[in-house]
Amino acid sequence: MLGLEYRIKDLESDDKELSVPLSREHLSDALSDFSPNLDDCSATIIATLSKQTSVVQCDGWLRGQLALACQRCLEPSHLPLNLRLHTLYTPAGQAAGEPTEGSDAEVDDDDLDYAHHNGETVDIWPVIRENLILAIPITVLCKEDCRGLCPSCGVDRNTTECACRPVAPLSPFAALGNLKLPT
């Protein structure tokens, strides 16, 4: 089980300060679709868990670095992590974002996430996992002007020039050029 669970009962008297480095298993679980270099990945949760009536709030940061392959040249790309964590965990039967009786916490933050707890424990891993996945850009590049690999010979065009001719872009209408119409 990869959960990062904390007992709600322990939060009644005092807030809980977290400084939790994510394990290799956590990073592998979250980033498995992106072929990460786990030896160069690191992430740490630095946050505070606090309880107000039946709502548990997690407020802090997810910081570190991800190492993924560049989508153009396959060289390592290092992505810094500096994500704000701001989540309210409500009891499972309560609608997310619904005010609780006796709660004086007014939240007017667009970056606020909502999740549920089971009344006994709060598991922050699902929200952390989601934030890790959402932190990855659509296109992972080692540098903004990466030239990628040559489609003909496969050489890395960032480090070596090749003598291959540029490949003409394939147009969906290219087949129409060979079409002979009756006159």
C-alpha cells in the first residue's frame, strides 16, 4: 500500500508538521507512464496537517526534481518541482466544498483541492500523486530549442550535424498530386 495516511485523532490536539521525502515506489507509481529516471528523481512533501471540526486541511509544498526523457532527443530532462499543496479533506458522506457546522475556516482560493477522508485516517497520497502527474508538461524537452534526432540516420542533431536531406513534410493531400483526371 502506497498511502501516506495520518490518524485524524492525532490532529485534534496539535497540527502535524510534515517533511516527507517520497519513496522510489511512490515516484514509480505516479510517473510509470513517463519512463522516469528514478535515480535522479526526488520529491519532498513539506506541509502542515490541521483539523477543524471534521475537516482536515493540508497546506504546504511539494518540492524536488523529476528526471524524464526529452521527447525529441531522448536525453535527460530535469524538471523542477515547486507545487503548492492546499487541500481540504472532508468526511466521505459530505459534499466537497460544503461548509461544516462550526467551521470558521473560510477559503477563497482558486488553487484549493477537495478530497475525502474516512473519519479515522486521512490519506494524502492520491492528491500528491495527482499533483505530480499534472506537473509534467505536455511536451517534455531537455531545452526549449532542442533539435531532436535525425529521422533518417538517428544522430542527435543538438550535438552533431548530419548530411541527410531534410525529410519533406507529408501532406494528407500528397496523393492527389498523382491523380489523373479524364479530360
